Amino acid sequence: MTKHLLSLDQTTKSKVPVAHKEVQRTLWGTKKSPYVRKVLIALEEKKGPYKLEEILPANLLKATNQKIPEVFLKISPFGKIPAYQEISRADPKEFSITESSVIMDYLNETIEETPLRPHDSKENARVSWFMTYGDNVVAAATYKIFFETLVKPNFLKEKTDTSLVDTVFKEELPVVLDFLERTLADHRAWIADTKNFSLADITIATHLITLSTTGLNLDETIGEKRPNLLKYMRKILKRPSVRKALG
Ligand SMILES: N[C@@H](CCC(=O)N[C@@H](CS)C(=O)NCC(=O)O)C(=O)O
């Protein structure tokens, strides 16, 4: 691999990026899903042309008496979204994969534009840590609100468990928001203290954006007592990739 490519691709030095026109990328899912949003932002950052194949996860298709396309289950065996599918001219065998973080890492490795992981191993480990924290802890709180207030009444025709939502607001969410505020108070540019926007920022921001997709005002939910987190989220919401993914 040439020096030029090494400097572009920060983590996997054995992968050679493929020209965009050689690859057809399809993302299966809906923009309402936080996990699909992660991949959409990554695709927009990487400027890799792609098609969004609008679909609900299999459990919601079933709940709303809609047919589950067989092709979707081939790409996503458990019927989850996002699912990613790629056909490249160099290798006509179709490639497909699920799990938002796995897809984002794959895109980051194979599209050279805008690296979303730092070169430094320690910084990169911190990016992975915040990605895990985002999916396991931030999303544990925000997804409950999303599921209870949006998915249950609109798709499953079930009642929202308001006491669960209250508990998340009173107990779970403040702990998460306070931790993020303390982290950002350290004068860092980005959440994982990297020079550039990274997969960690995509993950953390995406799960917080979920709150606004349920009708909440994100600024008010974060609150004035968390000025660093407010500033961070406003900066992220101005990014063209994020605006496009939300649009
Ligand atoms: N860990 C997965 C989570 C994906 C996920 O749970 N997606 C939801 C939609 S937001 C889904 O497909 N739910 C259907 C199900 O759990 O069967 C990822 O990061 O991609």
C-alpha cells in the first residue's frame, strides 16, 4: 500500500479503497431509526453514493400486517435495520452486513474520503469506548423513550408505559447527560478528544437526536445547566451530513 493510502485509511492498513463508481451501496431501513441514522450520517460524511431502501424492521412489518420481503431477510436474517448491501464491479458477489457500528467501520475502511477514526491507537480506542457507551448506555435511555412514545402507539397500537418514561427522564437520562457534560467541559473539540469528527460523535449525537424525533425539544431536554453539551449538539446539528441524514 502506498504512503498516500496509509495516511487516508487510519485503521486497517490492508484495505485498498475502491472508486465510488465501482460500487453500488444500498442501505435498508428508515430514517426514523437511530441505528439507521448512524449509518446515514457516516455515508454522508464519506460522500459515498448510496440508495436508501425504505423499510421497517420485520417485527413492525408483521405488526402492521405488511409483507416481509424475502430479499430483506436474506440481507438481515433477524429482520433488523439497518442492513447494508453492496455490489462492486471488482467483485460481483453481493456483500451484505448488519449492525450499525460494523457497517460504519466497514464504510470507514473502504471509502477513503473523510477518515472517521483517528490514526493514534489510544485515541482510536477512546473512539471505540464512546461508540460502545453510546450504544449501550446513551441508547438504553433514549431508545426506551423512542420505543415507548413513538413505536408503541404508532406501530404496535400499544399504550405507552408512562411510568417507565418518567423513570428514564428522572433517573437514567440525567446521569447520561451529566456524564457527557463533564466529558465535554474538558475543552475538547469532539467527544473522544480527537482532532476531527469521528464515529464516536456520530454514535453519541445520533442517540441524543432520537429525543428530538419523539417530539422533545433537544435544547430544553439537555438544559442550560449543561452548556457544553448544548454547544456540542448545536455544532453537530449544523453539519451537512447530519442535516441530510435528518432531512
Ligand atoms: N445493535 C443493532 C440494533 C438495531 C436495532 O435494534 N434496530 C431496530 C430498529 S431502530 C430494529 O431493527 N428492531 C427490530 C427488532 O429488534 O427485531 C445495530 O446497532 O444495528
